[in-house]
Amino acid sequence: MKFQLISLGCSKNTADSEAIASRFSRFGWQWSEAPENADLLLINTCGFIKDAKEQSIMTILKALELKNISARLKVAAFGCLIKRYHSEIRQQIPELDFTFEFLSDDNVEFLCSLKPGGKIIEKDYNKSWRFFTPPHIGILKIAEGCSNRCSYCAIPSIRGPFYSRPEKDILNDAAKLADSGAKEISVVAQDITRYGTEQNNACMLPELVNKLAKIDSIDWIRLHYMHPRGLDAELIDQLYQIPKVVPYFDIPFQHFSDRMLRLMNRHTSPEHIVKIIRHIRKRYRSASIRTTFIVGFPGETDEDFNQLIEFIEKHPIDRVGAFAFSTEEGTSAAKIIPKIPNNIKQSRLDQLMTLQQLLVEERNRRLIGKKVDVMIDSVEERLAFGRTIWDAYEVDNRTIIDSANNLKPGQIVKCKITQADAYDFKAEIP
């Protein structure tokens, strides 16, 4: 029997989907490239913001249309959207064969057992068993849930409070990723700076990352989602002096106005944000900083927004994702007034991203003529596509290399940057 799993939303969902697909594979199921040829189609949904919810619903409806083509097809939906709206979805989309809030081990075993005579088979982790990233990229989730309670975010109510995964399980997963070809590991959680804080209120992330760095075949370790509230110079230095940790700082600031940060319940301040940036720029001169901003948060005035713009001008950020505020029911931000009209939110978003595009292109062009390490992600005829240490897979800038004969995914090569804009680099091998 064949299955396919569609994974929506964040990289943490991707990590979950990879583990679930691996279990199906170990149970003797075969992956189907075409969903209409599958016996079972699973959908790992996202329920974070409006656009993500709409995408999840549309994906479910398109999957159900395939049941008109294949009578044997069963469709199962699970994940954040189902957790958030389980009863409504069961009532309004009864055509779904199975719905689960999240796939527990028992749920997975139940679905796997739909294959007659299915039994667990030994999996060779020296061969690629992964379906959602290339073999040289591994996503390693180290915790579940979130306890930060940002006023705009529904994740704590969906996923529950933060708790760290056992170190033994994490290292076991990392070893499997390495055995299957992973050269770069992305460490993810809703806030990795909380890792281990359930024990004596101490962050155990440096100890964990030190152990990950000892896996011989891993070349790069990339740290994602470090909430500024948990960051200081000491923790930064403990982490980024570990061999193999690339100088890539993924720190979601969300805003810079002190009033907005307090309304967002971010537990940080403009002074703390500037202190973090100054330490990184002084101590790690080759580093890139990635962040996200929310514009149009309820009550955001022109003065609040201008403070954000002035901050970006004074402290240019290397990689930025920006979003217009989306009201999520059940969050405290949904009650904050006044709401910002959509046209103003869009205007502010456009202004911020236009400024960011100009600033990042200027910063990227400084690399022209310099030699940098690039990890190859794919090779197509004479072109290779890869990333510098400052760019995360499927998130940041690409590096395009011409005349890329004999290059392979996962290979790290020294390249000379020949062109740069806000989104891509072009390079050649000297």
C-alpha cells in the first residue's frame, strides 16, 4: 500500500512529518509521488494565522476531490488546525476519513495497521529515508510547545506549554539524520533558548549543541528561533564559540517600540535588543542576523512605526521577514483596540520591506569579490544552487554557481562572489 504526507506550516511541522513518514516506511508502506495514486493521504495542517488556516482548508478540500478519482483513497488530517477547530472540522467536512489533533504513537500505529499484514521492518539509516528535505539537510526539533504567551500568538493554546525533549532522544534523532546523509542540522523549537530550563531554571542548550557538534559527519549547525528574552552575551558566546555552529543569529524581535513590545508581551526592551545586536556585531563581525517584524499591531501609532523604521536604518538587519498583524481568536491581542485598517497595515509593510530590500542589497554587495564557503543544495545541468553560512535552507538567499561540473548536494565549496542583489548571489569557483 502507498501513502503520501503533505506537510504545511513551519519547520517544526516538517520535523514531525519526517518522523511520521519514517514510521510508515518502516511499517512497509511505500511513498507515492502522486497523491491520487496513494491509498492513504495524510495532511499535517497549520493553524497559526489566517493565511495558514486557509491554505490548510484548501489542501484538505483538494485532497477530498481526489476521492472522486480513487475510490480506495483514505484522507487523514491532523496538526494545529485540527487541534484548534476539531469539532467544527468534523461537522463541516465529514468527508474526511480520519481526524486527529496530533498523531500520537497509537494513532500512527492505527493508521499503519490499515496495511494488511503490515509489520515493522528494520530501517537502514545509511540510506535516505527522508521525504521532506534533501538528504544533506536535517531538521532537529528539540522541544514542544511554548510558554512565552506573546499576546498575538495562539501556539501555547494549540501546542501547550513548553517542554524539552529528552537529550537522549534528540541525540538519537541527530545520529539518524547524520547516518542518512545530513551535513547541516537546523536546531528548531518555538524558543530554543528555553531548552532545559524546566530543570533548575537553567538553559541547557550549550551542553546539547556541544554534543551535536561531536557528530563527525555534521559540518554546519544552524540555530533557529532564539527569543530575545532568553539571550544575553554569555549565552551567545557559549553557543557561537562551539565548532560547527554557523554565525547565523535567528532572533525574532517583532518590533522595536517599547510600547508595542509591552503590548505584544515580548518580555524584552529596545535597550536589550540594541545590546544584543551590538554584542553580535562587535564579537562576530562575519555574522548575519535574521529577524521578523509585525506591523499594524493593534494600537500601533505612526510614532511606533517610525521608531521601528529608524531602528532598522540605524541597526541594519541582514535577513528580515515582515508580516501584517493577523487577529487570532482566543489571544489577548484580539481584544486590544484600536485596530489598524488593512490599507495602513499594507502601506507600513510595503515601506518596511522596501527599506529592507535597499539595505540588504547594499550589505550583500559588500561580498562581491570575496571568497566564501557555500553548501551545495542542488545541481541542474551546468548550474549549482547553494547557500552561504549566512543563509538558511528555503528561507534566505541562494548562491548560484555557473559551470558547476562535478558538484554534489551537501558538498561545501569555496566560491568567489561575482554578483549580489537583495535575494541572490552569483559565484564562481576560483
